[in-house]
Amino acid sequence: MASLLLATEDALLSGVIASPGIALGPALLVKKQPLTINRQPIAAEAIPQEMALFFQARDQSIQQLQAIEEKAYQRFGEPEAAIFEAHRLLLEDELFEAEVMAYIQQHQAALSSAIEAVIEQQALTLEQLADDYLKARAADIRDIGQRLLSNALGVPLVDLQALSKPVILVAETLTPSETAQLDVEKVLGFITRLGSSTSHTAIMARALGIPALVGVHQALELIHQDDLVLLEATNNHVVINPTAETIEAFKAQQQREQRQQRLLAVLTDHPAVTLEGHQVRLSANISHFNELSAAQQQGAEGVGLYRTEFLFMGREGLPSEAEQFQAYQAVAQQLRSGEAAVIRTVDIGGDKPLPYLNLPTESNPFLGCRGVRLYQQHPELLQIQLRAILRASAFGKLCILFPMISLVEEVHALQEQLARLKQQLHAEKQPFDPQISVGIMVETPAAAVMASHLAQIVDFLSIGTNDLTQYTLAVDRGNPLIASLYNPLSPAVLQFVKQIIDAAHQFGKSVCVCGELAGDTQATLLLLGLGLDSFSVSARAIPAIKKVIRSVHFAAAQQLAQQALIQSTAADIHRLMTQSMEKLALTDITLLQ
Ligand code: PEP
Ligand code: MG
């Protein structure tokens, strides 16, 4: 789509849209600067100076950690804040101070060299311990060491949780857990050199409503610190130091979008129903329990996908049953009458590693030990989580969703496990919903082909188009080099979606799409026409999707779907969809995605 904003003199970069939207602000380059350690002996007279520098660097590090701890507490609560508290306490430890002092004195060492030696010694000692939890503390020690060294050497640390002003981040890459912790008040948008639109980093950005472009190859060479950057993620453009004319156009566009948001807001309490009364469910994808109320305000009818991975990430060990119970109970208690929340059991692997599990390196993690496959090696992952979900089901309608299913046998094994845990809770006299619904993600071609068998043994199906696309087309969803081949609307994927919906309906089971395709207004008519029962999308996409559904006849959507199914190329399918949107005068809606 052509840009509405740019003047001819503007210099442009482009990449892949990870999260649509527009933003204007100064660039903050997230570049790890090298820390040069002075390993030469220093003059004896310089020793007191190096010692004084230690206290200065330590105080600065403690202050930074206090700010991060406070933020983490406000945003996520006690457990996440405790990680940074532990870091701070380690720095304040008198023994640590004494060791650094002794090293400087005995070796006539510069502070940087003393920090390096003492930290490495402590980390190695921890790494040699048998206890996995203590072993994993080595990473904490090194993290603290990096902070202290940066402050001692005067090299600024980029702390994504403690930004002092609103910025547009420019980075090589951001991990999903770094993205989950971004401060939405301060991060106006981000641009990364690597990444793809269905990576979990992109999904988080959409959930947080942060505009983002990924796969912008020259981002780090051409954008400089504090350059004014216009990120026009809706149209896949980055403008460095835009002209006054472009800035004016940006402001006007921002006002238009706000107006459109206000217009759509009137739909919040209306159902997602077509002109002749065919109703579907429109629910939210969330990654943290505190996203639910904002989603409900946008009109979400409960949660169609709670990605629980983020409860397990950015921390030092597995979340306990009590911690998980609290999170799921918080969701259950917020549900309104008629609403449900689908809690997906943890889907680790692929682009979501979990460092503290010390999983072996796999040459192809997306085809490896991911999702339910990991539960065999780590049964505690599933047991603790299922117990927590079951217990929370006493407080509101929760459903269980298993990810990355490829075999009927996997579902049988999971159901046996669930039945055992129900018995256990029953014996413990813990309340839970004995009729809790169980569904599976259909996101592998094997599951799509076997959908009619799978539909008979579960309560509902949820189509994960992000993975279904990558596995059907054999295109890594995270590889920017082949991003143009990744298309959830290619005919092969569409045929699978149709087969899955039909198979589920044949056995009276409902089907949801919870992949990113469900949040694309261009695809709404098509999915509706294929007979989809429910759409689960990021909260911000809800009003626009609802607007499309409420503006059309179901019969017209069915007609479109029939035509789409006989096309042989993705381009033809896209053309059909664009034409239908134009006919219905709904093209403006796409601005809001
Ligand atoms: C999907 O694969 O479409 C999906 C919803 O799961 P995730 O994106 O978390 O892998
Ligand atoms: Mg998936």
C-alpha cells in the first residue's frame, strides 16, 4: 500500500511488518558496546582510586537495579521483581566487596580486571555444583558483572526497562522475553535487523500495541543514536530524519487513526454478528493475566488463547503451582457471564527457549522437542501446570489447550495424565471443574490431515495458522530471508483450514483460529465464510474485525470462501479478498490493524 505520509525527499528503509501502527521519536540504538578490560598492573598509588571507583560503580548499579525492580513489581508483581532484588542483594554483599578489594590490592589490578576475575571465579564455582538451580545462578552473577563493569568503564548500558524518555528502539534483534518487558509508555516502536512477522517477538509487540518493523537489514548502519525516526509500520517504511512536511502528515494521520478508534469504540458492547444474524465469538489472545481487562474493554468475549510461555520466561526457574494458580485464577475471576478462557499449556521450544531447563541444542528446534513433546523429558512442566489450571477452574470457566499436537496417541497420553491429576485433586479435596473442556492446537500438517480423528477425542480445535503455515509450506516463520514465501493465505494452508473446520463440525465440535491470520481484517470475510466459529486475536484488532463482521452478509462471505478455495495461487486469493473489501467499502478498516 502506498504511504500516506511521505515527502519525496525522505530517505526510506523497509522490512517486514511485525506490528502495524505509526510512531515518531528519537532512535535508541540497542548496541552492545565492547567492554575493554585493563589487565595491565597499575601503579601502587592508583590503588585507592580504583577502590573508590568500585563504590561509585556499585552505587550506580544498585540504583539502576532498584528502578528496574520497582518497574517489574508494578507491571508484573512480586516474582519478577524478586529477580532484580536478588541481583541487587548480591551486589550489596560484603563478601563480594571484600573479594574485589583484596584482588585490587594483591594483584595491583585495575577495577575492571578485578571485577572480571572475581565474577568469573564465583560463576565457575556455581557452574560446578550438581544442583541445576544453583548452576543456573552463574548467569545471574555474569549479568551483574556486566552491569558493574559497564558502570566502572563508563560505557552506557541500554536498559530496556528503565528508559528515561520515549524512544524508538533500533536493535539487531529483541527476544520475546525482552519484548514482553518493554515499557509501553516509553517504547514508541521498534525496528530490528532480524526477525519475522510471526515470531513471538512480533506477537508480543502486537499484544502490547507497539508498532514494529523487523528484518530491516540496514537499520543499524543507517540509523544513528538520537536520529528522529518515523516508523510507519502500517506501510512498511522507516524514515530517518523526516522533512517538516512528513512530520505534519504524520500528525494528521495520528489524529485520523484516533478518530477511527473512537468510531469503532461504539461497537464494544455489540456482538460479532453478520447482517442476517450469524454470530461468531471474538475473543482475545493474551500472554499475561493483566491483559484481560483491557481486552474486555475492546470487546473481547473472554480469552481464546492464553500463551502461558511468558509466565515461564525471563526468570530463573519454573514457576511454582501456587504462582501459576494465582495467574490462572486471576483470569478465571475476571471472566464475565458466558465467557471462557482457553489456557494453552506451555509451548517451549522453537523460538521460545527456556535457559534454566538446560535443554540440549537442536539443529532444527522448530522440528524438535517443542510443545507437548517436551513434557516427556520434563513431566513436571505439565503436571504442575495442569494442577494449577484445574484448581483455578473452580473460579470461572477455563479450558485446556495442548500445543504442537501431531499424533492421536499424544492426545490419549495427555488425557490419561489429566485424568490422573483430577483423581489426585479429588483425593486432596481440592475443588475443580470436572467437566473442563480440552482442546488441541491444529498447527502441524499431520494434525490437519487427522483432524476428523482428533475432533472425535477432544472438545474443540484451535487452528494455529502461524505454525500451520510454516510447517505446511516448509518456511521457517522466523527467517527473514524467506519471509516472502511465508503466506498463511496460500492455497495449501487454506485447504487445510477448510478441512479442519469441516472435520470439527462433522463431530459437532467448535473451531477457533488463534494464529495471527484471525487478526487480519483482510482475511475476516474468508474465515467467516469457511464457517469458523470463533476468532481469537490481539485485543487491538477486535474492534476492526467486529466492524467487518457486522457489515457483511454471511452468504456473501460463504460465496467468497467458495471462490477462494478453487484458486491455485495466493495472489489470486488476495485479489479476491481485496475486491470484496473494496466492494463493501471496508478498506479504511485495514488502517487500524
Ligand atoms: C500458532 O502457531 O498459530 C499459534 C497461535 O501459536 P504460537 O504463535 O504461539 O506458536
Ligand atoms: Mg503455534
